[in-house]
Amino acid sequence: SYKAAKPSDFQYKTIHKDKIRHILERSKVVIDINHPDQKGLTIRTFELLAMKKKMITTNPEIKKYDFFNPNNIYVVKRDEETEIPNEFFQTDYQVVDDGIVEKYSIERWLFEILEMQNEV
């Protein structure tokens, strides 16, 4: 229904990062809609992993990652109507091993980048 909409039909407001964090902290499940041409996962994916939050995403690539757990992550197809089972919302987040979560942290990423530069 939004395909015919013009950019002027929408309001754009920046939300302060503290407010975003507050909303995420209060949420049990967060929706993550990736850009169709995006390669890899969104930053939001890694934020939610660290925050121990369930997510609904349009990115099927997430199923290839070692932290994927269908109890925590529900993948929907972008162009199909989907009914998400109530159980997904009713069950608790299943904690991912700390070693796996740490592997995707910004600290680990920076360490690996800096180590690679030292090897060159």
C-alpha cells in the first residue's frame, strides 16, 4: 500500500539513541527488516544478540550463523503474508553461549582488524 507513496507523505524524525535503547530494553521481540540488496546481517542483529532479545527478520542469511536459534529468531519472507506462531512470543529467550556472543562483539571485531593490520 506504500508503493505509490511519495517521500513527502512521510515524517522523518530522528530518535535519540537513549530513547531507542530504552525501547529495546522494554521489548521482548524486535522486528528487523533488512534492505533487499544488503549483504550480511544488520547491526541491529548484533545489538539484539548482545541484549538477549528475540527478533523477527526478513533476512534468511541469519540461519547460517552459529547463534541462530528458531526459538529466538523468526525469519519471514519479505513478499509473503506470514502468521507468526503465538509460541514464539510466549516462550522465553534461550540464552546463547557467551563465547558465541563475544565472537560478534565490537571489541572482538576491532581486535581482529588491528591484529590483521599488524600482520601486514
